[in-house]
Amino acid sequence: MERFLYRRSRSEYSAHFARRGTLLFTHEEYAQSRGGGSPRTVDSLLRKHVQRGRIARVRRGLYVSVPAGGAADTVDPYLVATKAVDDAAVSHHAALQFRGRTYSMWTEVTFLTRSHTRAFRFGPVEYVPVRPPAAVADLEDMGGGVETVASGGGHARVCTCERAMVDVLHTPALGGGWEEIWRSLEMIEFFDLEAVITYTLRLDTATTVARVGVFLEQHRERLFVEDTHLERLRAHAPKDPRYLDASREPGRLVHPWNLIVPERVLDQRWSEVA
């Protein structure tokens, strides 16, 4: 699927998904609003409203009202992701995009969930469930760093910039590759470094520790990274050299992280294709 909508036009993107009198609700919420009733009655009423064009079915158990003269797919995509399943939290590139901190705008919204649910499309947006890393899956908020934030007339559950930073470095495919990741993270003016380090160590993955360490060291002056921050990470860096990712692209061995990083990433020569 083509993820990219366009680059550097967040205001347009926000306007496209502006809330225009839409209301997002679950099957259970609709039943409660009617004071209960049999499941068959609730299902029958929902079907009638869909047939008459008053509401649209987003996915099984999730609906959106259709405003007069409007379209159902103007609903806020971060609310849709949040209501897709009970424990959903907008994550990775989508979490950074929610906060206006991505180099490119995507029509894909990822969300963390422990449940086994399928990806779905509504309007122009593809909604993709992502299982949390095994090391944190059973922890509260799947490892922490999840906030409830006002969005589109409701409240979305969204990963913080700190968690999203580590998650895209941990799973770069969900961050759009190294150029997109680097350019996006460089748009963030401030990180809670304690939160970054704590979550990084929770993942218990030496390669991820090294990736985070390289990024922080490369941007230490701008982000006010101190030696104490880096020392905590260095203690968990790989013991033997590792490539930046599975592509095993040649590069420079960066000490003390034992990470082989392509020159284009270290020097940010993004116009060069590996």
C-alpha cells in the first residue's frame, strides 16, 4: 500500500480530516445510549441507520455518524484507531504524525494492541494493528508512554514522542526507514531523556539500545544529552559489532555502540540511495 500522502503539509492534512459534525461510537456505546435492549434490536436499528445513510460502518462494531452534506470519512483517524479495539494506542510514525513531528504525512495509522485483530481501511486511511514488543506486552499500557489526548472532538490514546522515538528505532519499518526516522525525530525540540532511556532498557534489546545511543550521541548538544545518559545505555550495548538493520548495509563501526551505521545515515546524505 502507498503510505505517503504528501510531504511537509500537515495543515492541509489536518484540514482534510477535520471533524465536521461526525460522531464515532461503538456498538456497545449505541446500545447503552438506548438504555439497553436486545442485541438483535440494536443490530436491526444500526442496519436501518446504515441503509438510510445516517451512519456508516467503519469496521465490525464501530460506526460513525454522517453529517448533513458531509462525508463519514472526515472522522478523525486517531479516534478511529483508538476505538478500533479496547486497548488501542496510536503508535510509531502515526504517533509522531499526530504531534506534527514527521517529515512525511502518511495515510497509514498504526496502533498498538495486545488483541489479535486485522488491519482495515476506512476512507483514505489504512489502520494497522501492531503487537507490542514481547518484553513489555504484559506491562501497564504495554510498556508505558501512552497519553489520552483531545483530538477531533474526542479523546485519542497516543504514544508519547519518547515512546514513539524508541519504537521506530526498534522497528524501523514502522518508521518509514532511516531517512524518514532521522528527519522526523530531528523535528522534535525536546525529549524527556529519562523516559527515553527507561523505555529503551525495558525492551531489553542490545541493537535498539545502540540505535538510540547513536541518535542521542549524534544530537547530544541540541537535546542536552549528558554523559550520564549515554553511560546508562552503553552498559547494555552489543558486545560484538552489529549492523544497523537486517539489510546489512556497509558502513562505519561506531564506538562504543558496536553498531555498523551507513555513512549516509551518519552524515545525513539522504539524496544518496544505498
